Amino acid sequence: MSIRLMSEVWRTDLPTVEKMVLLVIADHASDDGTEAWPSQATIAKKASISIRTVQRAVNSLVVWLS
């Protein structure tokens, strides 16, 4: 779990769903941002959203981060 990365996510201007998905990913990451590999099912469960919503949010994050 990376509290540092999670704190950075909280400061973003992302929409709620994308922010929640990124928070779950950050929760699974090491402090340097690597090794974050939660499954879509894990993200969906922790963020209280469907797997399809996770997929859409991840696609949106890929665009946002590029």
C-alpha cells in the first residue's frame, strides 16, 4: 500500500469513478508506483462498482495519463 501515491490521487481533479479506481490501484502499489496489479474484480469490489465500469474508467485513465 502506498499512502504517498494515494495522497497524490486525492489531489487530482478526476471524476469520482476514475479517482476511486486509481485509489484502489494506488492502494496495491509499492511506494515507487510499481507492482500494482489488482484484478478488475478486486477493483470493482473495493470501489463498489461493476467490472464494466472499471474497464471504462481504466480506459479513461489511460487517455488522461497520456
